[in-house]
Amino acid sequence: MTQPDLPLPYLRALARREFGFFARGGVKVLHPAIDFHWNWHLDLIASRMTDVFEGRTRRLIINIPPRYGKSLLASIVFPAFILGHRPEAEIICMTYAQRLSENHAAKTRRLMASQFYLDTFGPRLLSDRAMLRELRTSQGGSRLATSVEGTLTGRGGNFLIIDDPIKPQEADSEVRRNSVNEWFDSTVYSRTNDKAKGAIIVIMQRLHEDDLVGHITERGDWTVLSLPMIAEQDEAHTFNTAFGPQTFIRKEGEVLHPKRESLELIAGLRRDMGTRDFLAQCQQRPAPKDGEIICWDWFRTFDPASPPKFTRIVQSWDTASTDKDQSDFSVCMTFGETSDQHWYLLDLYRGKLIFPDLLRKVRELAELHRASTVLIEHCASGIQLSQQLREEGFVKVQAIKPEGSKFERLTACSARIEAGKVWIPVQAHWLEPLRHELTFFPRGKYDDQADALSQGLLWLSQGGGPANFLRTMAEINRQRGLE
């Protein structure tokens, strides 16, 4: 939208009143030599952030591709606008690195020392050479720059802004994701000065199903604005501007900012990034719709009321990482094998069990389905489980040690599924959780069902049987130094 020619006093009044209009001026101050190509999505973001400033929204998430102005608006210009109106406010700005946070602070300081800002709000900073870690105002307000997991002892804020809490290259690390998520739960929520009115903004690109956005939206009521680089369906966005409410219609297939990146440029970006990273970071979808490794439509379906004749029934267990771990699931998949080597997933059990209950459940499910073989991975709690079952005379158990990573094992199964050799029931209560996990793997929160599936299918497709079991146990014994 083109700004009309207006008298200077009126422009200053608009900048004081309306964040989107102020942001345009701030961008010109910070990037005077660049044609920034202001776009509708920036007005939309500014409108949603105005809702936070004016108290209509207290928890806001904005998911947007990298390099589309998110840090400029959220971490640099917005704190300056807040302190212009409320110089007593306390703001905490957090990113994954202290140096990046201070870089943002340097730009906020430069903006607040500019003639544009002084004409709009007057002087606010105690010093235009204030320390970057904390910019202080003459009325006791501040903008604190810190890093995710940085020290916040004794500090609080009216506005907490989290901008890129994790590096893209760290998103596949469960340890790193959990660390960020636990930091948010234990530290950030408690740092609002006013629990009823304090505001938190999280602005980032999606990286994983269990990244910070995935984590917090499971646990709280958040307003989410998600802007994919290419629209995947028709969109209608209504937002407020200095010149009244506007509605922007984006059709399926249209890019977010045509003057910045065309479809041709984006196609090259997708090739360079790879589909997996492109869908997460640019489309805000941390897994392909049809699955990255397994396409759900590859599974063939059967009627459980009239299954074929099976030559054997095999169960595959993926147990929680320790016998006392009640945060992870234990999973049992029951497969029926036909004479032409097709495999039917007859049942799926998934639950959180302590060790004595797990022992009983293994026996119970094996008896229920008349399983001839029960596969248990020879690691972590599975070692104790298989040993205990054998000591109790349960001879159906076979301890196996699959080779390769979880990703490699599921990939090895994908060709068999795509070839139509794996069947699932037309209807079962456990199908949707299974579909969700398989299509999100390896960027999903859980992988227990994927592990049980790959373990069972690989063993079945390789023939299984006593010879394989003996070779596997010999390998295990060698690794343990028993041979």
C-alpha cells in the first residue's frame, strides 16, 4: 500500500499512534540505502504485534520464513516503539546467541538515537552509548538482550520476545530441543512482571514438530500466525493499518513477497535446501504432507473381519528407554505373515508401563494373538525384559539388535511398503496416531511406533527364524566380550 503525501506533523502523529507506520520509518532509518519493498505481510505482523502492545493478545506466535523481516520488526523496532509509549516498561529480548541479541540491541539503540525517533517520541535512552546488554530509559524502563538459557536471575519483564530460540542445524538434536523447551517452561513463564497482563511473543521458522512452537502450543492457548513462503491454500488476512482495516487475499500457489522472491527463485532455494528443510523453514510445515520417508497411501488396506490365512504371527516390541521411564511409550505391533510374504498389521498396542506391568503385557498380548515369536530389541530396558521373560520360561522371545540408525532402518522398509507388501486395517483406533508419527518421522516428537514397525518388517523380510536369531545373539555376545 502506497503512503499518501501528508504534512510532516500528521506523519509524526501517525508514527506515534500506529506501529506499522512507525516500522516503515524505522526501516528507512536502519537501512537508508536499501529498497526494502514493504509488503502486506509486514503490515499483518505489525497489526498482530499491536494487539500484544494494546493488551488484546498476551501469547503470540509468528511462524515465517527466514529473511522476511521478523527480527527487524519483533526484536529491533517493536521494543523501540514500546519504550516510546511506555518508557517505564521492561522488555526482555532473547535469541539463541548472546552476540545476535546484542546485534539486535545495537540497532534498537541506533533507531532510538535517530532524529526520526526523537521527532516522534522525544529522548528516551539514558545514553545513546548505553551498554548493549541493557538499554535503559530515563524513566526506569529497559530492553535486556540475552540468550536462550542465559541468566535471568532476579529479572522480569512486561514484554518477553523470543526470536529464533534454536539454530536450524540443532533442531534434529533431541537433547538440544528438550533443553530449550525445558528452559522455556522453567524460566520464561515465570518472568512476566504481571502474570495477568504480561505478554510473550515467539517468532521463528518451524524446524521440528517438537521445536519450541510445537512444545508450547500443546500446553497453552496461543494466537498463531503462520505464513508459508508459498500459499498451500487460499488465504484471507484482515489486519489494521494507519489508514484503516485491510484484507489481503492470497491464492494457493502465490508467494509471500513477490518483489523479494519469485517462484523461480524459490524453486532454486528448494533445490539447494532440500525438501525436508524447505518444508519446515519456508513452509512452516516440519514434515511433508505425505511423509518424508513413508507415504501413508503406500499401505494397502484389509478388512479385519475377513483376514487372509497366516503362516505365522510375529510381535515386535519397542520398549521405553529404561524400565522406570514413564515419559516414553512402549509399543507392540502384531504382524500376520502370508505364504507369499505379505505382512498384515493386525494390532498395535502403545502405552506407558512400569517394568512389572510391561512383563505382564508382553505375555498377555502374545497369548491374545497366539504369537509364535516376540521380538525385543537387545538394548536399554529390552535387555532386562527379554532376560526376565526367558528366566520365567517364556521361550517365544527373541532378542535382536537391529543395525543402522532409526532413520536408516525405516528407510530400508520403505521400498517394501511402497511395493504394496504391507497391509493395515481399513479402520482401527490406533491408525491416526500411527499415521501422524510415520509421516512426521524423523521430525516428529515420538519414534517408538516407527521403531517397532521397522524392527518387525526387517526381521520378517529377512526370513527371521532360529538361524538369524543365533547369528544375532552371537554378534551380541561378541560385543559384550563373552566369546
